[in-house]
Amino acid sequence: MAKVTGLTCLKCGRRHGAGEFILCPDCGLDGILDVEYDYDAIKHSLRRNPLRGRAERSIWRYADMLPTSGLGSDMPEAGVAQSGGGLGGAAGLRIGWTPLYKFPRLGRAARHENLYIKDDTGNPSASLKDRASAVAVAMALEAGASGIACASTGNAASSLAVVSASVGLESYIFVPKTIPGPKLYQIGACAEGIFRVDGTYEDAFEVATAAIERWGWHNRNCGINPYLVEGKKTCSLEIYEQLGYRVPDWVVVPVGDGCIISGQWKAFKELRLLGETACVPRMLAVQAEGAKPIVDAFLAGGDVVPVKASTIADSIRVGQPRNWRKALRAVRESNGSAVSVSDREIVEAMLLLGKRAGVFAEPAGATGLAGLMKAVTTGLVAPEEVAVVLVTGSGLKDPSSLEKEIKICDVGRDLASVERCLRSR
């Protein structure tokens, strides 16, 4: 990690050496650390190899802005084109460089025609979390770890299972009992061990933390391990390039633990620091009404107070977010804002994405669009402003959330019954 110069605690401000800790030893679980780089060295790298000329089409396009090269010591040959490969382009799965869409029909329906969709459902496990897992797995391989583990409401777990399996690293997954079946099956197909904890996500997190300490597995819990936010920032590095090296006015992010929005803000801050751009976007944090501790803290101007979480959006059903300091910093430093949306608004956004754009998002994946629509209605986001909404996970992760919304016509083997259904519509 020669590029990493140190880690700074967001709570007490104490600075630590690179690789010494993943949490501040003085502040414990509240001591979330921020990764710092040798930005002069990165500037030199970007002068020698500008972003505009790079052929790599994965997160490793930005290897000089990440804490690892992505190259592990025990990776099989990919057997296909090296560029666009998996970890470091050398093997495994291609992660990142997902599409940025502009759908005029969706924009009109959402009453915001400068709307862009960053569709991360195309990653290997069908969620944005693969970006963090790629960095975690690469670092675990470089460290010679015997295994890697995490706690998750579902997406981080399935992501870790998929990415680990692609390079032969054993993964151990802790999930709450409420995890949707499709996510559990994806994990089961790939992970070495699945532990379904009789409790909430917070309970699973506590058990996983203890198990990681007991068996010495690499820690992929993004709310603790500061290096994983670095993988998530690649989403906004891509947005910057895909917009023609322009910065949007707003980046809209569904928020649970707070790790994704932290990564997006860091991406644009670093682009400005490196001289790639002179401006940064505003961050809009969106949470479900039944799980909105970060929204509440932002509106109150204080710290997060844990809540009992309840929402259809299981991926952001977090009542005690671990990375709230970075999330609030992202919103406040960017002069951004935070809104909450109802489960009904989330479902309507899912249907809108599907019917107007052909993008099938899980509830959390559509929460950002629901939040933007509310922000447009209230005047928070102006019609002429460019807004990029992150779609963070596929609807195939939790298809049952739309069970009551899908209208199906059961017909016989004759056209008359089809005609009756058409008329009833």
C-alpha cells in the first residue's frame, strides 16, 4: 500500500500509519478511519497515463487511486482477454464500468429531464457492493489471509461470496434471519459458510465481528474496514468520465450504513484535489421512512441516534449505521441534503424504472429515484440541474417485493380469453 500515507480517525482526529488498524484503537467502533494517499504521486501517475487514454474497463482502471493493485498471489488465469478482467485485470470477474443511462421517457415521468441512471445491477453479483468486495478480496489475497468474512443484510454478503469464489478464497457470511431467499441462494451457491443469525442486521454484525477476531479472517465489513469505501468510489469516477469528464449537479444515493455515499463524495473530492476538475456535486442521501437515522441526524444538525429499522428495502434496513460520520460529512461538506421516502414511494419508483427504462431494481436500488422525485417536487433539486441516481442492486435480489403489484392475466388456449383481458385493462 505504498500509495496510502495514513489513516485519520473521524471522531478524535488522531492519525495512524497505513495498515496499522482498521479502527481507531482509542475510539473503538466509533473510530471510523479515512484513507489518505500520496496525491503528488497519483498526480504524477495521471500525467503519465491520463484517464482519457486508458483501455481498462473495470474498477482497476483507477488502480492508482486505490489502496491495492488488485493483483493477488493466488489467482487462476482468466483464459480470456486480460483487459476488463477481474482483480487487476489478471483473473476472475470483471467488476465496474457499468452503464450510465439517460432515458427521456423516465425523465419525463419523474418530472426531471436531466436525470441519469448509473446502473450497477450489471456487476457480477448484480449490485454495487462488488466494487468494495473486489478491493477487500485483493487485499486479503495480498495479506495471505486464510479466509474473509462479513455481516450483511444481503448484497454485501452475496457480493463477497461471488467475488471470493472467483479467485479461490474461502468466505464466511453472517446474515440476519430476514434475508430474502434469492440473496440467500446466491450466497449458498458460492460461499464456504453461511451463518443465519437469529436477529437483526446489527446482531449479525456483532456475531461476525467476534468470529473475525476469533478465527483471524479478513474483515470485509464496510462499516469498519476503511479501505472498502475506496472501492465504492470507483462508481463516481466512472460517472465523471461517462458524462464526458463533467461533474453532475447532484449525485443521489440510497443510504443504509452510509458507505456508498461516502465513497461517491470521496471520488469527487479527490478528482478536485488531483486537478481533474474544479467543482464537486451535491450529495442527496435518501433513506426509507422506517430506517432514517442519518436523515434525522442531518435535519437535526447532530449525531446519529439509533432507531428500530423497518422497511421493504432490506438492503438499507439499518437502524444503527456504522459509517454515519462519513455519510453526514459527505452531505454536509457537499452542501447537499437528505430526504426520506415511504415504502409506497419506493415501490412506485421500482415500477417506474421497470416500465420507463427496463431497469429492474430491488427496493433499495430504486430508493434513490424515489428520493429524487420528492426532491424535485419540493424544489430542492431544480429542473435544469443534472442529477445522477445510483441504482445499486437488481430486482432479482428480492422479486417478492413486487408480488402484490404485478397484474397477471390468466387466459385459456383461445384468443377470446386474451381479448377479454385486454379489454379489462
